[in-house]
Amino acid sequence: MDGYIRTAQQPIGSGFGHGSTAAEVLTGVDLHGKTAIVTGGYSGLGLETVRALASAGAHVVVPARRVDHAHAVLHAAGLREPAVEVGALDLGDQLSVSDFATWFLHSGRGLDILVNNAAIMACPETRVGPGWEAQFATNHLGHYALANLLWPVLSADGGARVVALSSTGHKISGIHFDDLGFDAGYEKWRAYGQAKTANALFAVELDRLGADHGVRAFAVHPGGIMTELQRHLPREEMVAAGWMDEAGNVREGFKTPEQGAATSVWAATSRLLEGKGGVYCEDCDIAAPTDKDSPLARFVGVDAHAVDPAAAQRLWEVSAVMTGVNAFAR
């Protein structure tokens, strides 16, 4: 780690963009012999991520809180064993995370790609585990523990990649280190923003810790996509936000799930990212820092607080204490 060099948070000219699909990104990519885990891989852009990786030859494991439902959705999409399999996992339950990791480790397989895709957004105040705020616990702490528990197989062969799905929600809030659980007053969007910043910072610190072992990590903004992620939002709130009109027509600029999965797949497989990591990506490229003077500042680029290495290290240390899990503990 002493020789770790941070990758520049600047676009590298991938040749893809906002409208690229996961299938297009994987053209000519052969993933036969590779194993991937995609959390939340049975709905929305997660399902399309699984479809794309499996189509390129990868064996994909889909952790699911509702195993039977996941099986049904994947089978209906033509994604069946042996190419795709389902394992039981509730990211909001640390014991469940441990059980899933133990099951996978005991299977004797390696792990080449981990896509931390599952999330909840703007839900009513909910407490899980020892009283943790649910968005932080599910979106961040569950994935933090999962990656650490799977570290033996991620690091075994070198070359593994971890992709953490963040979003422009990170622009809403940094990390409230003095009140991670919003015990002083819950606000669903600030809690979501904190969780998405946490996802980005997780990638920053995991990349720093894992680079010497050949493991690189990336944060990804998939774009605006209408999926089950919006299940807690009434239509009038989405209309007021400008996401759709009164008739429910989604505004121009939103992506399809196939387009939304593209940046995750690109970060997980692109040769252009070899030797790179710890950066926030959007539209199938490394994102530029937010231009605060731009009218698009709320929607484009990455804010400094989401890629701050000091905050990333502090969050990792706090997460290790909260979960009792840290693959890098001395």
C-alpha cells in the first residue's frame, strides 16, 4: 500500500457513452471460466447486469432475500442453472451476510467479479439489526461485510474487480459521522445520499487496500432508470421531481435497464481500467469532478466528498467496528 498511486478522477475516452448498453460494452469480451456475484440481480438493472455477464460466458451467482421469487424472475428471463444460480442473502441482516459468504467460500470457487448492485431508496424510517438505519445498513454495511468476508476468494488469484453502485444521490449528503443513524431526526433523502456516498467511499478505500493483491474497486453511477428502486416513492413525488409527467411518461434522459447496466459491466470488465481503480464512473467512463458552476452539477460528475481518501479510510474503520468484520485488520 505504501506504493499505491491514486487513479486520476478524469475521463479516459472509453468509446462508450450515455446510450450504450451492457451488451454493447461486452462485445468481444469472453468471460468463460469467470465467476461473478451480482447482488439484487433479479430486478431492474441488476437483472440486466446478470444477463450481460452470463451472455459473455460468466457463471453468475445472484444473492437474494426472496429466493423463490428470484428463481422465478431469472427463469422467466431465460437465465437458468448452471449459468446462473441463486443463494440466500438479506443484506440488512449481518448474520445472513455471513451465512451467504460461508456458503460461497465452502463451494470452493474463486470470485472474479463482485457487483454490489442491490439497494433501497428513500424508504420510510426503518431500523434493522442493532437499530441501524436501513439504507446505510443495507446499501453500505451489508455490502461492506460481504466484500470483506469474501476477501479470501477475491484476492486468491489476483485480477478481481469489485463494483459498488453509487448514484448522483451522493450529491445530497456526505457522511454524518456524528449521527450515522439519523437518530436526531430522519430524512429519507439525506439518509439515501449518505448511503450512496458510503458506496463511493467504500470503493476508494477497498481499492487502496486491495491494489497490492490485484483487486481493484470502482464506484458506479448507473444513470436515472425507472425500476423497483422507486417503489417507496408516490407518483406525485416523482412528478414534482421532474422524473415523469402527470401521465407517468418518463422524461427524456432516463436510461433503460439495459443502458443502466452498462457502466457496471464496463467497470467490471474493461481492459482500459487495468491498473486503475478507486474512481467513480458514469456513462461507461471515469467521471470528471463536478463542475459546480455547471447547470448540470446536480446530475453530472462526482463531488469531492464522495472520493475523499481520508473520509473513505474513516468510514472503513467505523464500518469495521459496527460489523465486527475487517479482512485487513492487523
